[in-house]
Amino acid sequence: MGCGGGAVNGIMPLSTLVDATAMSSAGHTYEYTVLLHPDEEEGGFTVTVPALPGIVTEGDTLEEALEMVRDAIALYLEDLTADGEAIPTETTPPQLARVRVAA
């Protein structure tokens, strides 16, 4: 797991994102990119998973946020399996870009 690196031409390298690996109840391992959004007012992080819409969790620390998102992903995958639905894979990781807008 890594987090770091800087923007090149306004595009954040993939290493800036954090990969969360979750194991399904069937024992398969899946890897998804998660986005960690710092909460500047209350501290901690809100975490989303672009490949799995609807997953939003949080943690007071980076470690807790990653633990919470791994648990949320595992539960999401269990629900999909129980409902007979396919488990999404992340074929192309999301890209981050910073844009400047005059207002």
C-alpha cells in the first residue's frame, strides 16, 4: 500500500491512491482503488470506492479508514455473491486531476 507522489502536469500518479485488498467469504482476493477524503473540520477520513458505487465509510485515522473500507468492501462482495450478482473488477484505475478555474 502506498500513498505519496506529486502531480505531473496536473495529473496525480496512481501511487497517490491507496489500494485496498479485500477477501471475499469464498476466499478470493480482490483489489480496488479507494479515495481518501480528509475531513478538515472534524479530522479523520471519508473513504469511497469508485469501482463499487455506494460504499462510503470513514475512520479517525488513516489506518482505521483503511480497515473500515476493507470491511465495507468484503461485506459488499458478500452481498453481491449472496444475490447471485457478478463481482465488479477494477480494470482501469481512476485518475485524479487538479483543474484551475477562475471565478
